[in-house]
Amino acid sequence: MKRIFIFFLLICSLAFGGNITNVQNKGDKIAISLTSFDKSQYQLSYDTYNRLIFLEFPQSAMSKKLNPNSFKSKYVESFETVNYGNGTGFFIKLNKNISYSSSFNSKEFVLSFNDKNPKKQYTIIIDPGHGGKDPGATGFKKYYEKSVVLAVSKYLRDELKGDFNVIMTRDKDVFVTLGERPRIGNRAKADMFISIHANSAVTNKLSGTEVFYFSKKSSPYAERIAAFENSVGDKYGEKSNNIVQIMGELAYKKNQEISIGLARKISASISSGMAMKDRGIHGANFAVLRGFNGPGVLIELGFINNSSDIKKLVNPANQKKMAQQIAKVVRANYY
């Protein structure tokens, strides 16, 4: 598996092991029966992001084949058994908002599930690009990017605030530095950073939505977009290169993996919901994403100098619908 998981690993020595004689789905429990065996070990680990339990009995064999579908329930999304060498492993993916505990005696190991797991209040940062003395891109009839993205961001806030703790980097026409934007998220220990922008091009024929995630490497096209957005700092007395990546390498890779998935879903959701061209996702070295210690995306809603896109970008009903398409993806990611 190429994914990098953060596991909380618990290794315990027990006075049983050997053959696994039975595995039973008991509704809110999965019970594993074993023959007695001296000083065997089990390994129990949990990947919080993927809601995946890995349970391994290194010195054991299973005497019967299991039907994975028979273990699906309101607690368990999927169940998989792996036999390898001298051991048996179980991959158990929990449904959302399910907690678990484990217990054992001399001949039985039990996983117990609970759907009373309190719902965590996730914090989402909404970052309307530009603002104040920085108008961003300028489109037809002097429409300013800063005004368009603020309107969509407010609708997005309203869509999410019932389920999330939502913080905006600005909620009016003020200038916020590139460095301060991710710092707002880091101080709040936010779970996700969403920066909202509108694109522009030399030609007015380009159209569609695209979403970016933080990457140290980028294509020439993505690099040009990032250079434009990062130039705001240089223009107004802040060196964007001084905004450093504060996350470690493992966290960078994990956050990038999450961000790529979000970017892909958001781009598809906006384009399908708004009947706009899906220009895909791109990795680039955006200062606002680089400075945030968590997963984040930068959304280019559409091209402000394209005659088709601008009609959707400035219409309040369409602005609200865009926000709904983004909110749908964010909500599904956590709940």
C-alpha cells in the first residue's frame, strides 16, 4: 500500500494463540475463538483517518473460510481476512463515528463497537483570496476577484457552520497578508484549509474550474498560477518565500494525500453541478497552503475574464450553488 498511515500500535503478550477456531459477528461485537497456546502475541493497531483496525495473530492459523459480507453492519463497513506465513490478520474498517474497545480471556478475543462516539467538531478555514488594496484578477465590466470570492466564501460558511466550526480569514473587504492566512488556521488547530480564488488568463477563451494542492514539485502551468498568487506578498512588502513549510516530511505526504482526494472531488463536484469544464487538479507551491499545518486546497472557481464563467461567478444564485457543491464534498469527507 502506497498510503502512509499514522498508526497507534499496541503490542501485547497473551497466554493464548494457536488455531483460530471460530469468528462470529455478534451485532455490536466480533468474537474470535482460539485454542490455548503459550505466550503468543497479538498486534492491534488503528488508523484514525481511514477508520481501519488491523488485528494480527502472528502465530496462528484459521481453520475455516469466512464470508466477509456476513460481518458488515451499522458498525463495520468492510471486513477482510489475510493469511500469511505463520499468521492471520484481520482488516476491519469501521463506519463513521464508531468507536471500539477490545477484551480477551484465555480462549476468546472480542472487539466491541459503540455508535455513541461523540461527534468531533472539526474546524474549517475558509480563505477568500485577495481583498482590500489587492483586487486580484479583474474581469469583464471591472468585476474584481476579491469581491466574487468573498461572496462565494460567505455562502460556503453558511453551508458548513451547522456541522463545523468555521473560521474565515476575512469576512469583509480587507487586506490579509499571505503569511497571516495560514497562521489563522494554525492558531485554531484547524482540520482543513480552503482558499477560494477566481482565475484569469491572457486569452478570454479559457474556462472552467480547477483545484490546487500543495506540492514541492509542479508542472509549468501550475507553477505559473502559484507564482501569480504568491506575487501578492512580494507586491505588498512580504516575501512569499519567507512562508516556510512547517510540517515534517511524513505529515507533508499524509496531508498531500488527503488534499489530492479533496481536490479531485471538489473539482468534479463544481464542474458537474455548475455545468462547467473540469480542468482537473494540480500540485503547486502556493504560499498559503505551504504555511498551513494540515490538508488544504486552493480552488479556482472559474475564469473571471471568460464570458461564460463570469455569468456564473457574479450571479448570487450560482455563487450559492457553487458553495453547496464544495460543502457537499467537505461534509462527506468527515461525516
